[in-house]
Amino acid sequence: MKFLVTGGKGQLGADLVRELERRGLACRGVDIDDFDITDETAARAYVADYAPAAVFHCAAYTAVDKAEDDAKLCRAVNADGARYVARACAAAGAKIIYISTDYVFPGQGENFYETDDRTGPLNVYGRSKLEGETAVRAETEQSFITRISWAFGASGQNFVKTMLRLGGEREEISVVTDQVGSPTYTADLAPLLCDMATTEKYGVYHASNEGICSWYEFAVAIMEEAGLPARIKPTLTSEYPTKAARPQNSRLSKKSLAQAGFACLPHWRDALRRYLRS
């Protein structure tokens, strides 16, 4: 049994490859140098040649603000690319695990979003990922749609690494306090996704770490756990304008995980502590 991981050099992709190898499973992490997911012919040929049992589709356009001015490329990667990979999986008889985002929701109120709640992305990136979800489900019934939020891992750039850098450079850092959600440690997520791939419990899931916090509270925790003296100043979203609008409520309900018999991820503070130690 073989597994293919698109976006294999990214945060989640790299952790998935490590987890699959740890389990003694044959796998291959691929990136743009291997094949272009926006080229349907190339995607179909590569998947058919490797013949995996499942494809973890992590490759994505994730520059949220840049996407506002680069909507065509963002949609080509996140929507069309997802469609072509899913179509290739269907042709090869492979499952697909598609990684989506909290940005598919409008981010209003204080309730936890269920998997079947009304979507309503606020920005180009969110709309492109929602289109990707729709495309995957239209192309194959053997699909897992897994929405995550605030990802951090060993590879690539993320909020934790940015805070650690700024914490060593500045005395004070302003961070928004009115956007609330749950961080997702990719090293915790990878085992869950591997477990999913060995089942036929297809559907939509939410899979961030347990517990909720604001970006401000997350930053405070990073400074505390890393022993950095920088002071975190609470700031409102209205005082920190960005090109792309962000959801203020990214609380994701894990009810679908529990109903399917999958274990929830550890608390985000525990995940942060382990991440910094590693």
C-alpha cells in the first residue's frame, strides 16, 4: 500500500511524510517540481503511474493577502488543482484527503461551526478553498474533507516562528485579540489523517487542536513557553487592517470526529509546548 502527499515540502506535507515513514508505509512527498496540479494531464499521469491507495492533498496557495490581487492563480491552484487531483484519484481508484480551512466560514458570532453549517468565505483564499471542497466531492465519493485552522509545524513559516523572531527583536508586539480559534499543530494532525486514510469513513471533518484562544492569547503563550520578555499588546482587528478580511470566529466543532470514532487532537497549549521543545 502506497501513499502520495502533494505539497510534501510544506508544514503538513512534511509531517505526513514523516508519519507515514514512521509507520513503515511506502510514501512519496511531491511538490511543483514533480508535477503541476493545475495541469490536469500531468496530475492524472502522475497519480496513475504511482498508483497510491490514497492521496493527501496538502498543496495549496496560502498567501491570503496576496490572493486578493492574484485571484486567478489562487483559484487555479486551490480549486482547479483540487479538481484535477480528485479526478486523477477517482480514475486510479485512490482515496483523497483534502485539506481545507476555517476560512470557508464567515466567522461570525461565538458558536462552534459544525461541518454542515452555512459557509460564506470573506476573501479570495477562502472562496478558492471552498470551491476546492465542492470540486473534490463532485469528482469522487472516496473523499475526506478536513478543515483546519492556524496551522504551525516544523517546516515553512507560521505564526509561532514569526512571534519567536519578533520576540527576540522587539520589546512590544501588537496582536489582534478579537479573532478567536484553535491552533493546529501539524505533527498532531498527521497521525489523525493517516488513521482516516485507512478507513472508509468518508465525509467532512474539523481537526484543529483542542481548546480555543485569540491570536493575542496565542502570542502571550508563545512568549511564556519560550521564555521571551517581549510584551504582547492587545489590538483590535479594526486597528490592524489587512488586504484580505479575516474571520473573527474560527471555532470549529469536532463533533464529526467523535461520531466517526476518531480521537481529537491534544490541547493547543500542550502542542505548543511540545513544538517548542522539538
